[in-house]
Amino acid sequence: MEIALSRGRISGVGALIAGCILVFFATGYAIGLFTTLGYENHTIKFAGFASSTKAGGGFGLKRMYFFEGQTFFAEYNAEIREGTLRIGVLKTFSGPGGPHHVDVVSRDGGGESTYVIPETGIYSIYFTGSPSGNGYDLSYSVRWGVR
């Protein structure tokens, strides 16, 4: 058996190994073995229309299937020079009034934002600056996941 890809082929053994890895990680997530879903470290600035900068990087999942009763967490460390950092999680495709949680960080330092997932479904995670006065200027690092 071979699976054709745009740049080559995967043999039956390769497909089997890839499938086993996928099942391993999916099962580990479902039973709570893996809790961290991502990490990012950014410096972001916004000073008005079309004048923004963003530096840094990260990895991880920002859209994920969560189960009712799981606790989303975001451990953060922030340096706020102006504005605030918003940490949010919302149920994707739920429409207005759907499950949505936002924590607003307005001081330097570290902490943790948590949210108990009220309904099983696909959720989106976001981290963004929010202006106060003329804009925002902040640096943050955050590790997020579920327990």
C-alpha cells in the first residue's frame, strides 16, 4: 500500500507509523496525559491606524477540541508599558452569547488565567493587546493548555 502525496509517497509502513503517532497523541490528550498545548513569547506595539509592530514567536494549537469540565489555563508573564494584555478563550462557531472568557492583565508580573470549559466543542484561544489611551506596548510570554 502507498499513499501519494504532492512531493512523494509514503509506504504502508510509514503511514502505519504516522497513524500510530497520531493515535498516541490524541489518546494522551483525551486522557489528560498531555496538558500543554502551546507557548508564545511576543512584544507587540500599536500606536494608531496602520502603525503596529510584533516580534517574537511560538508554537502550539490555538484552536482545539475541549471537553466539558476541562480547565483551560494560561500561565503568563507580562511587561505592560501601555495598554493591557487580553487572554481569551471562546467557543468557535457558537454565535453571539456563546461561551467566551477573557482575562485582562494590566500590571507587570506573572500569573495564571483559568476557565472551566462549560460545553464540549471547538474553542479558539487568543492573546492580544488592548489599547488604553494612545495604544498598547507590551511584552509577554504565555504557556497554555488544559487540565
